[in-house]
Amino acid sequence: MTKTPVVRAAAGIVAAAGLWLAWSQVARQPLTMEKVTDGLWVIIGNGGNVAVMPTSEGVLLVDDKFDQDGPEIRAKVKSITDQPIKYIVNTHQHGDHTGGNKAFLEGSAEIIAHKNARANMVSQKMPGLPRITFSDETQIFLGGKEVRVQYFGRGHTSGDVMVFFPSERIVHTGDLFVRGAPFIDYSSGGSLTAWDQTLAAALKADFDTVIPGHGAVSKRADLAQWRVTLATLRTRAKAACAQGTDGMVGRMKLEELGMKPSPLFERSAPGLCEETKN
Ligand SMILES: [Zn+2]
């Protein structure tokens, strides 16, 4: 079994200017590092949650926040191990999860992402392209530890993966699971309908603890509940869109689901109406 420390939810949501859609706060948050199990840490704050797995052969990270967070991520890793950062898995292409890529690639790290995530980075002219991609599944073996990275289908974007740490019974979900209103990035192949199937497939895996893309460390039951919430959102979107796209977000009554209508959710409205019209 795993210990799940209570971690402060830290995801503020604004629409980022430019091509890179990001979940972040305008004012930079200080980063905090929490020990999730004896073998895994998480760095929370500012961009997406970063998982840190130190081993005797180097360190594996999941995601690397924004470029400006690189030095603080390095310092936090250094506080638990002298080993170099060997691998970084990007859960998807958004700049609050891949912003550190370029600097880490110039150091000791190789970056691995789903082929669709890399293609999204190429088409959006983002820096720090991963040198290694895969289609359905890949594994990384480092210092006697196994990390399994799996693609279950579209959701938040077309290239979201989940990263499993079997020895810790933990999964990092990227933005397929967040606290607050979801962002369906239709410009990057996202789909609320597909998201449901993607989570159903992921929930067949064996794990206890969930590191979401943003927000506090959670449990398996929270991810299962998130899937139910997304199904409710889909039903509400379909009903709200029947009266037109204008004002549809207000008609969905997100507050009843414990969510605030974020600018990124508002941005998803036309795509939501398009995909739920049949
Ligand atoms: Zn994202």
C-alpha cells in the first residue's frame, strides 16, 4: 500500500496567450516537493505536476513544467539524489508540461513522448522536441525499476499518455485527470467523447495512487469518479448546445459539479457543441 500525503491543490487556470495553451497562473507559484512513496516524489506548483523517480542509474521525471521552472526542478531533484536526470516522459505537448524540455535536452536527459504529442509540438512550432516517440506502449528500465508508459486514446489532446510506476502502485495521468473543469484542446485533437473510452481502458490497470496533471495527489476512486463527471459533462453539453453555442457554458451549471467555468473550458465550447450534436 502507499502513503498519500495531502498535497495542496495548485492549479489556477488561465488562457495562455499565443499558440501554447497552458494551465498556469500568471504569478509564478513556488514549487513544493512531496514524497508520495519511498520510491517516488512529486513537485507541485506553477505548471503540471512533475513526478520524480530517483534510481541508482539516474533519475526519471514525468513532465518538466515551464522553462523558467528548470533550475528549481533541478535543485529539488538534487536534494534527494546526486544522480543525473536521464529520462523525461512528456504526458502531452502543452507548454506547462514540456517547457523545460529544451534545457534538459542540452543536459543529460532524453525525452520520450507519444508520437501524436511530438507531432502537435512540431505543428505548433514548440521548442524541445522529444527524440524518442512510441505508439501504444513503451517501457523504461532504470536502476532495477520499471516504468510503463501507455497510450489509451484521445482525450485532453490527441497525444496524452499515462505513466505507470508498478513498484509504487502509482500512475501519473497527465491532464487526462485534473482538479477543476477539463480543457478539451480541440485544436490538438482532443475529444470529450473519446476521453471516456480512454479512461475506461486506463482504469483496467493496477494502481492505488494517482498523480493528476494538476492538483493534489489522489486515489484510484477519484479517477473513477472523474470519468463519471466527464460523462455528466458530455450529457450537459449536449443539452446546453441544443440552444446554441452562445451561453452554453452557463447553461451547463458547472458549479453543481464543483467546477468553475474557466477560460479554457469556454474555449472548448464550439468543439463540445460540434462533437455532441449527433
Ligand atoms: Zn494540458
